[in-house]
Amino acid sequence: MQRYVDKLISGYVALLTVAMVLPTVVVLIASLTPREYLAFPPGGLSFRWYGAVFESGVWMSALWVSIRIATLVTIAALLLGIPAALALRAAKSRISATLQAVFLSPLMIPSILIGLGLLRFFDEMHVRPSVATVAIGHTLLATPYVIRYVLAGLAGVDPALERAAGILGAGKWRTFSKVTFPLMRHGIVAGALFSFIISLDDVNIALFLSDIRVVPFSVKLMSHVEQNADPLGAAVASVLVLIALAVLFVCDRIAGIDWMFGIKGSRHE
Amino acid sequence: MQRYVDKLISGYVALLTVAMVLPTVVVLIASLTPREYLAFPPGGLSFRWYGAVFESGVWMSALWVSIRIATLVTIAALLLGIPAALALRAAKSRISATLQAVFLSPLMIPSILIGLGLLRFFDEMHVRPSVATVAIGHTLLATPYVIRYVLAGLAGVDPALERAAGILGAGKWRTFSKVTFPLMRHGIVAGALFSFIISLDDVNIALFLSDIRVVPFSVKLMSHVEQNADPLGAAVASVLVLIALAVLFVCDRIAGIDWMFGIKGSRHE
Amino acid sequence: MSLPLTSQVFLEVEDLALSYGKSAFGLAGASFSARKGEVIALLGPSGCGKTTLLNLIAGFLVPDHGSIRVAGRSLRGVPPHRRDMAMVFQNYALFPHLSVEKNVAFGLEAHQVPRQEREPRIADALAMVGLSDSRTRYPRQLSGGQQQRVALARAMVVRPSILLLDEPLSNLDTLLRKSMREEIRQILDRTGITAVLVTHDQEEALVVADRILLMSNGKIEQIGTPEEIYERPRTEFGARFMAVENIMAGSVCSGDTAGTTVNTAIGQFKCTPCDVVTGANIKIAVRPERMHIVAATSGSQSYENRVTGRVVRSTYHGTYRRLLIAVHGMELIVHAPVSSDDSEYSGDVQLTWRPADTHVLLQ
Amino acid sequence: MSLPLTSQVFLEVEDLALSYGKSAFGLAGASFSARKGEVIALLGPSGCGKTTLLNLIAGFLVPDHGSIRVAGRSLRGVPPHRRDMAMVFQNYALFPHLSVEKNVAFGLEAHQVPRQEREPRIADALAMVGLSDSRTRYPRQLSGGQQQRVALARAMVVRPSILLLDEPLSNLDTLLRKSMREEIRQILDRTGITAVLVTHDQEEALVVADRILLMSNGKIEQIGTPEEIYERPRTEFGARFMAVENIMAGSVCSGDTAGTTVNTAIGQFKCTPCDVVTGANIKIAVRPERMHIVAATSGSQSYENRVTGRVVRSTYHGTYRRLLIAVHGMELIVHAPVSSDDSEYSGDVQLTWRPADTHVLLQ
């Protein structure tokens, strides 16, 4: 009986796994077609469409714009989010709960609205679309994630450890740099990872805050696939996935990714 | 000294709070303009553009499509996500960590890619765009959130409680319904909330998987604001926010929202 | 090691084993039995397998081999909820979302006790632990001691055939722990229930149990009544665990049914009788409170075993004074009664103890 | 309640208070002082304010009023890291991301001890706790007892002026707790450090401390040496907490410097002298192990206070037998030595105890 249930669960989990990765796999395979149209099965194997992406000045400059934006966003979101998380942790629990709700509210708000709101705001201020305006929009989107992950990282830091550092002679800064920071590092890395990828993938906000002179990669991808069904779009989307995987790999080197996916606790518990 | 730091932190937190809610507030206020064009400050106060939304058959049918999709997505994501989370919890920690990474991977994948992949897949299968195709796309996006929140909810359920129920004579089903479920309820409600709102707000996937006969609210909003700068778009975006708030309110009634925003633990700890 | 089967045997555990890796701590072939109404303590240090054994009895773990029988019926394949047992958990495991009365009612509902029968049984159980006034409160509103009582009431109310207790008192303060163990003993006596108690606390086992299984490294070291376990440890582990702190290596000089004589580094001592051949290397053990101090100068009452030593350190423990005494390079621990004149516990002293308190240990 | 100021006074706490709400448990005007090298135990049940007092001394909490002085210098406004103290935490609070040696080195680096001086001090500290072989291991790889030792080494290595210990042994097994408290006492003795120990365990306080502050409800109930606290409890709380289980209400019959005579429901008893007026309602307390059984028939040695009763229950505790004895409707607890013939502890017995063991309690 128990064995039967175990098999059922295994089967179910396997099925769900396939469903989850299916779209990605379809696009990755389709992007390798040698044909002129998007085909699945691809009917061959070729890097021809990747070549087209990497040889195109327009696509490469869009990619460069996106990477610049994502880097700015990551830095800004960390600079805003880490102190906010530390303040929330120190605050009384009632105040903290309210502020957490406020800070995390962008998770609940349609990104179109954030784009629209900032567009109006920048218009009023006579600020012209640029890498910076897109980055500001994405930072609003990314900061809640940083706060969330850093708070989760801090939750694993027993305050007794900071007291122990204090009574052993460590001032606030030494306590933070030698005890708190190393123990919450995972949270910061996870926040940075998500910030980067959110910025890289966003279309809705970038659409409002960029213009013809500043076209991020994902916006260009969106407008491309809206008008064309060629394999170039699949190749571009695959490039996005590959960049995400590269960033993930770097983060894994720094802090171990098992932690990011949640629940099962940090390695230091 | 300490007081000075406290004030600095308070000020910083206040500033960040303003920045976070700024775009939303700008749009909400701008949507109340009586004028023909999107103005901030609005130069008056009127529900004229809301009237225009609610009196328009096109907008209302789009809203109805969205709500149907979001409801389907919520149900499907819960049906898929809850058993997956239970299986992940029961699995050995090494297997579980790997599977969690797989299940949560859609969080890392650009939604454009998911849309593109499913579009190709449905094309191959000769499935025509419908409410169901959009719902399937959103379910792929929403299920990882459900798994994540339900796992977080389960993390607060001490396995000793389930053993206690068992030795007191409760079979597997009674133990689940009387002990595990009530204690993980928050996680389920949070997962449902996020599923609903993700579906309501998504544009990228819906764009690929819908067609002219099935236009979700947010897709219609996107195409509207791409072409018009009138206050109607602001009013529509505000309606989305109001729906999100309404759902949030319902969830709060069911399970208390303080829990959703994370970290500070459930009321039963 | 199991008792002979009699008509009274109620719980029988035979050669029960679980390899390390399947549980945090393994168990290697444990056998014992309990009569109806008997309270058995599984006593040992952390990691000795006592909790594994309890979880096997409860059905939370499945043994590699061996059998468990209750009233002659094998429990192989029977899930926990059909074993007709109840358990008090170390952290109480009260349902946090249910009130005290709902916690207690849980088992009655699960066992489908008729509705009209439930109320009086809940009232009785809560009265038994003195918590009739706290019915509508929630576990988080209770102190540790009160939570402990609710856990006990919740387990007892289902009238289990066997009650399992997993370190039920380890989360309580010293004082509360002492009074709760008396109370638990009385409740067990009054209800005549068969119980298995897991504990790492020697005194708790002595006070609560009818019989003690002393465990170490996944094995049963000794089974016996509290008196047997305390007074006659059979192995060095048992002696150390029961706080017999003076253990000396020696060789057997002579032995008959009246007693054994053993040569040690600090002299020749008379011991309890045992079947060890002359010349064998063995260890002997003497409890600190069974060694008596006689001031070197006085000629007061003394026993057959005697050595002279020097007090190295003396600590006050309230009921007794703990003395570290150097005897020819060996250190002995003596617990001496606190007297108004502690000067007799300094300098050179004579130590004396009875042969009956000098135990030969199995290697 | 504070000792007279002498040149030796090192730590002085005066009227220190923190209202409930600012900390989990409040503290109402505590005063005491400690001489250089003295070990003070803050003893009391959970919630009595002992940990609050320790955290105030450490500087983790800021008092509402009152002062703390070390060697004459006020610590008002001095943050924890400038107090030149060290602390051993209840859960050890070892840095999980640092190896054992890095944990121990932490305080030396924070205090900017020159690099060449650190290595020998780390080696000494680890040798002191017997962990020289575990330098490169991480806290999670150590047993509870080893973690405890690392915490001690980490605190001692900085040579603090005052060592604070917050329930350092409460997470250990009974047997390990007993041996660790001896070891801690020896390390404190050897280093001559001034220490404040928080504990809820009576015997731990008796063994480790030079003086004990008995606390209850945020107040100091009694300050004294282990002997004073154990032998001469002054309040009913103190008596109960120190396991003086026989407490009887009565009224004073007569009294002089030689002793007091008190009338109780079960007879008239001679007590220790005290300044209570004749006729006053008071309570008297006698420790269970200071009541002696004389079989009703025999004529063996007995003391001035005497009653006759009936053994209701007898439990075996190894070192002693705990007897519940009914005396004219009152129940007395007696801890009697375990004898080979326990039959004398049943039926009607005569109880006897010394006036010196009969304490009059302050109301």
C-alpha cells in the first residue's frame, strides 16, 4: 500500500516536472532549427539563428542596454533593500509587519501600473526615457524581492550570536561584518540574482520607460515575436535563459543555490 | 547617538515607503481626472473614466475573461501545487532540494519564453487559443508560487503533531484534515492569492496564447495604453489594483495577511 | 534477557532491530516483555536507541526484523492509529490550533467514541491533571507544566492499552520535574495502565518505573527493578551511568559463594560473590555515598574494606559533601553526610565500605 | 541587602530596576556586590528576573534606574563591547560559520590583542577545556558538551574582568551536567575570575557558587553562601525552592535566644531562635532528609521534636527512600536512607528531628 502510494507520488512529481520545463525545452529545441520558420521538431540542428542574433548590431546593442540596466538595478535594489531589511528586523514586530506589507506591496501591483505611473511622473518632471528611467522602474519591482530574501536570510541569524560578538568586544560594525553579514550572505545573493533576472526579463515597465533610442533586449524580443514567427525570436529567448543560467551559476559559486529555492534551510543551521 | 541613528533609519524607511507606493498613487490620482487627457495633478475629481470602463461592453467582457482565467488558474495551481508540496516535504532532503529547484525554475525563466514555447506546442497540437490555453500558461507561472507558499506553510507544521494525531487513533486522512491542513492553511491562501493576481496581471503569456476572440483585461489594457494616453488606461489599471485589494481582503478574512508577507511567522507558532 | 512467558505477559518485544541510517539511532536486537499494568523505563544516554525502540513500539518506524506483540497479537503491519496506544511527546506536541478541551477530545473523536460519552471522559481527564479551569484556553497560553498536563490528559483519555512517554519531563524546570514525576507515578498507579517511559534521567527512571531497561549503543545492557539497576550494576557502562563513580581495575584473588577477594592498585578488597575464575582481570565499583569517612585518629565503626587517603577537594551539595580523595595516586569520590563540623573532612582520612557495596563488573 | 563596601568589592549593583514590558521579565530594585574572584549564582525559577539581571550587567538591556559599577567605575552608557566582560550563553551561541579556533580567536581580534600573542592564548584556552584536537572543526560537528566547552574557552580567552554564564548547562544530559559543573567550578577556581552564573538548578548553584542570590518575581529573596541558602531559608518561597518540603503553619508559644517553641496542628515543636513575638502566626519548615524514622516499637536514638504517623507511600530514589507520612491529617515528606530491611518503613512510625533543623520562616 505505502509502496503503491510512493510510486503514484513519484509518477505525479515526474509528470509535473515535465510540464514545468516543457515550454522552455520546446523553445530551446525550436531555436536550433536550420529552417526559415519556427519548427518543432526542428528538422535538423544548427546554430544559424544564434549566429544571426550575435552578428546583429541591433540585437547586441539591445543586449548591452539590458545588461547595463540589470546591473544598475541589482546594485540599486541591494543598496535600498539591505538597509530596509535590517531596519525591519530591528523594528518592533507590529511596526515591522505593517512596513513589510507596504514594502512588499509592489509584488501585488500590476507592473503595467508601475510603468504607467512612472511614465506620468517622469513626464511631469520632464525626464526623458533613458537607461536610468528603465532602471528606476525595475528597481521598484526588484527591491521587494531583495527585502524579502534578505529578511529570510536574517531570520537564520540568531540575535544571540550578535550579542555574543558584542560582549566579546566587537563593536556594531565588526559584529555586522564578521557575524551578521556572513550568515545572511545567501539572502543577499538570492536577492541580487532575482533583481538581475527580473530586470532582464521585464517587458511591461520597460515598454513605458524606454523609447526608440533605448531598447532593452526583452522589449525588442517582444516586439519581434509579435510581428514575426521566425526562429530568431526563439534564439533570442534562449539567449535570455542562458544568461539567467550563467548568473545562477555565478551565484551558486558564491553562496550555494539550494538555499534560494527555499524552505530546506541554510547550510549553517 | 543611538537616537540619531534611529531617526535616520526612520527617515530612510519613510522615504523608501513613499518611493514604493508612488507609481500606484500617481496612477490612482491621475485616473480621477475629469479631463480628456491623462493629467497629474488631475485638475479636478471625477469618476467619469471609471464610468467609461464599466459601461463599455468590450472592457467588461475582457474583465470577465480575465476573472474566469484567474479563477481557473487558482484552482489548477492549487490542485497541482499542494500535492507537489506535500510530496516534496515527504521526500528525502537531497531529492527534495533538487525537485524544488526544478519546480521553482519557472520563476527564473522569462515569461515571454513560456508564452512562446506554449504557443509552439499548442500550434503543433492544433489547439486553438481560448480561455483554457491562457489558463494553462498562467498555471505554469503560478504553480511554483503555490508550491513555494505551501512548503513555507508546511515548514511550520511540526511532524510530531502528525505523529501525535496518528497514535491518538487518527488515520492519514483525519490527520491531514484536522491537523496538517488547518496549520498550513495560510500557505494555501497565500498561494491562491498570488496565483489569482499573477494571472490577472500577466500580459506576456496571455499575448501569445489568446487571440482576438479571447482578450484578457490586462492584454487589452496594454494595447490600449500603447496607443492612447487618455485617462481610460489609468482607470483600467486602477480597477486591476482594486480587484487585487479585494482579493487580498478576502484572503485576510480567511487566514490573516500578516503571514503572507513572510518572515514574522504564523500565528500558531 | 526476556522474562519467562507467563499468562500475565502483555507487551512482548522480541529481537527487535533497526539498522542505523533508517533512524537517527539504530537498535540491535532488543527483547523484553511487560506485564499488564507494569511501567517500564527505557533509560540511557542520548543516542543509545531508547527513542528508536519507543518509536518502533508506536509504529512510527518499521523494524528490520523482530516482533512486537500486545496481548498475544502481533503488531506487524499495523499502523500507529490502529495500535490502541497513546503517547506523551517530549515537546508535548499539543495541537496549537485547538483549545485544551479540543486537544483532549481529539483522540475520542478519532476512536469514534459516542458523543455523549466524550464529555464526561474529557472532564475526568482534565480533572485528573488539575486543569478543569483551563478547558477553553489554547496551548500557547499555558505554562510548560500545564502543557505537560494537557499532553498527559490527551493521552490518558483514550484509555490506551499501552501508554508511551518520550522524555515527558525533560523540558521542565528541576523543581517542577521532581513534582511531576511523582504525579505521573501516582496517575499510572491509579489507572493501572501499562506504560513505557523513555528517559535519560536516572532518578526519573528509579521513581516512575517498575522495571528499568538500561540501554547503550543500541543494545540493552541490563534489565531489572530500580533496586537492581541502582544497587547491582552489571557492566562498567551501567555502573558509570548509574553514578557509581569509583571504578577500580583489579584481579581476582579468591572467591566462593560468600564473596570474592580482589587485588587492586590500592589494596585488597572483599566484594560481592560472582563466578569469575581466580586471577582474572576485572573491575570493581563502589558508589560514592557507600564509602564512609572515619577520621584517621578516631576508632569509630568501620567495615571490612579500608584505605587511607587525603582529601583533595570538598564541594558542598546541600544533602551531602562531595570529597575527592587521593589514595596512592588514585582518586576516589566520596559523598559524605554534611555535618556541623566539616573539619573532619580534611587532611588524612580513613575510608571504609562494606563488601556488599563492592560490585564486580562484567567485562 | 548589599554587603558592606570593602576595598575588595569589585562588582557593585545598586537598586537596579527594569519594568516589565521592556524585557520579557522585569526586575525591581536589585542590589548586591561581589568581591574580586567571587562566583555569584542568580538562582530562581523561570521568570524570576535572573536573566534580566544578567543582561543588565552585560549591557544588553538598559536599566530604568540604578547603577552597576565594576572596580568603582560606573557602567552607565557603556555598550556591551566596552564592558570587558565575556558570556557563556544558554544555547552556546557559537558562530556557526567559524571553526573552533576562529570562534575562540574572535574575542582576541575584537580586543585587538597583538597577533603573536593570540596563538598561545588560543592554544591555552583550548587545552584548558580539553579540545586541543578539535581546533579546525565546526560547531555543528561537535556534541553538545563539546560546544559547551568551546563557548567556555571563547569567553575565558579574552580574560574578562567578569564572566557571565547564562544557564550554561541546561542543554546537557543529567550525567554530563554533573561532570561539567565540577569542571566549571575548577576552571573558575584556577583562574580566580569573578563570575555571575544564572541557573534554575539548586544543586548547580550550591556546587558552583561562592554566594547565591535567590530570586523570585523580579526581587532578591535572600543572599547567602550555599550553606546559608540551603540550611537556613528565610522565606516560604526560599524554603519551597530549596526543596524544604515540610512547611507547617503555627503560632509562637515562647521564644528566647536558645530557641523558639511553636504550636502547630500536629504538635508543639522546638525551632531555631528568631525574633518573633509570642502568639504570632508563622510557618516552620523542615527538610525531608532531616526528619528521621524510628520504628514505633523500638527505643532507638531520637531528637526533641517527635510525632507519630503512618507511611502512606514509599518510593525508591536510589540514595534514599521518599516516604509520604500521614500525621493527624497532615502529610509530611521524609527522605529515609535505603536500608536492607525496608519493612521498618511501613505502618506506624515515629518521626523525629532536631530543633536546629526546624526553621521559622519570615512571612
